[in-house]
Amino acid sequence: MFAQKESLRGRRASSASVSTRWAFMLVTSLFFMWGLSYGLLDVLNKHFQLTLNVSKAQSGLLQAAYFGAYFIVALPAGYFMDRRGYRAGIILGLLFYAAGALLFIPAASANSFALFLFALFVIACGLGCLETAANPFATVLGDPNGAERRLNLAQSFNGLGQFMGPLIGGAMFFSSQQPASEAQESVKFTYVAIAVLVLLIAFLFSRTTMPDVREAQDQKDLQQGATRSLWQHKHFTGAVIAQFFYIAAQVGVGAFFINYVTEHWADISNATAAYLLSVAMIAFMVGRFFSTWLMGRIRPATLLAVYAIINVSLCALVVSGIERVAVVALIAVFFFMSIMFPTLFAMGVKNMGAQTKRASSFMIMSIVGGAIMPWFMGSMADHFGTASAYSLPLLCFVVVFRYALSQRKAV
């Protein structure tokens, strides 16, 4: 009888392990999907300049709509998931993602920049839900001792999605065989295909049993307690500010990448420049893998400070506008940006106890920096040239460097 019970327990444990692995695979797919969406965004920026005759400043509104949605949705998404669980939040986010992708159909038919902006805003509302849910959820799907490793693995697939986006966009949006009258047809087709894939993932989530981790987390938070106001934690406040400027830099660097490459590499096409953006995304992905390994040997705050000051130097080279050399420097910036978001995020929410959930929501809200920077960079590019606009990301990396130094001294 005892042997039968032990055998039954073993089978249940094995079944739970398989279920957890499948759940983690599904959650990892979310990282790829929002990476893909972001990778396409920078290609759309240049595409709409060409096909809708918008200025660089106006095209920066794409990023404003996209990342502005994160700021609006982060706190409501966190509240919704506190009440309904992570899976409900993920499914809601996927439905918003699919709805926004399908809105590209009327936007393409009307050839309307305003409708495209609205469609991207709806997509980003869904992605805000996904990011709020997926980062903490990935850490609880398995052995707690492997939480950091699982999250870094999942985030690496985000880099893969960012690499695939420009490849797809470059091939689809800049086709030389595409007549001007059908300039948005390839955009519409791409996003309809994405909507179908997203709905399939949502269906799989709806049919998959997943652990509800709210109760366990709430008990842990209560045990740790909260002794100070959220904003009295200097490491958290500094991280929110640094994350705001980092995201501003990251989005700005990518938003005008194609413009910069075509202006500073003679006779290069938009399609080839889009492929070079994919090379930059490979550098970003490789940087994340390599730097995760390096963090086992160098303290995260030290590595963050080194990477930030390197990017200050690289941006100075980009501003100089040296033919081809500056383009290589711009690609290198992506490698050294690779660890900044997760490292700042981890530093910001470290040892926050019962305030961790609210701290996480504010860290996601700081992504609004990406909504603001492209307009300012676009305005500078329109008046003084694209190279001069990269002085703004340079200043942002200075802010990250100063925060990293403060944390290096604090540890």
C-alpha cells in the first residue's frame, strides 16, 4: 500500500514537472513575441517616412504611442493580475495584441498614419500586460534556486524576436517590386499573420493548467513586511530614473538607425540598412548571453558602469558622423545596451519585500521614456541632421553610468 502511494506521488510529481516545463515554454514565447513587435517598430518608422511622407519628428510618434501605452497600462495590469492571476493577465494582453494587429487592416486600407498610431497603441497595451506578468511569472515556474537563470533564458528569446523583426520588415516593407499604390499591403499582411499567431498562443494558454502564485507571493510579502515608504528607498528611486533614461536611449538609438545608416554609408539601401539593424539585434542578443556569464565574475553594478561609459564613448563617435566607422560604432552600442534593462530592473526591486509588486509596476511605467525620446531626436534630426540627434542617447547613458556608480559604492 505504501509503495503504491509513493508510486502515485512520483507520477504526480513527474506530471507536474512536465506541466511546469510546458508552461515555461509558453511564457518564453511571450518574450519572443514582444521582441518581434519591437523589432518591426523601428522598420515601420522609416517605412512611414517614405510612404506617408511624414517627417522624422512625426515618425517618432510611433514610439510615443507604443511606449506611452506601457505607462498607462502598467498599474491597471498589476491590479488586474492581483485579483485574477497571471494567466488571466497574459490572455488579456494577448487579446489586446491580436486586436491591435488586426487594426492594421483598416489602417492600411485608409493609408492613415493616425490609425496606424492607434493600432500600435492597442498592441502596446497588450504588451504592457504581458511584460508586467511574464517577468515575475517566469521566475516561479520551477525551482526557486534557478529563477534568475530561467528569466535570463526567457529574455534571450526577446533578443531573438528583436533580431527577426528587422529581417521580416526589411524583406516585406522595402520590396523594390512593390508598387507605390500598394505600399501598405505588405504591412497589413505581416500584422494579420502576427495576429493569427498571437491568437494561437492565447488559445494554448487558455488550455494549459498553470500554477496560481498570488497566494504564495502575498504570504512571503507579508512576512517580509514594509518598514519604509516606497520612495524612501534610494536604490529604487534611482533605478526608476535610470531606467527612464535608459529606455529613452534604447528606443531612440533604434528609431533612427535606418536613417543614420543610409546617411552615413554611401549607396546603401533601406532594405540593407534594415538587415544591418538585425545585425545590431544579434549583437544585443549575444551581449545578453555573454554578459550574463560575465556577471558570475564581475559585480553587476560594476559591469553596468563599464558598459554605460563605453556607450557614452560610442555615441560620441556616432555623433561625429565618420563614414562607415560611425555605423559600426552604432551597431556596437546595441551590444553594450544588452544587460541594462534587466540589471536596472533587478537593482530597483531588490529587497523591497511587500512593496515589490508596486515597485515592479513603477519600473515598467518608466518605459515611458521611450515614448518621449524619439520626438526630440526626430526634431533634432530634422533641423540639425540625424548624427546630432544621437547626442541625446549619449546624455542618457551618462545618467545610467552615475546610477551604476552609486550602486557600486552602496554594495
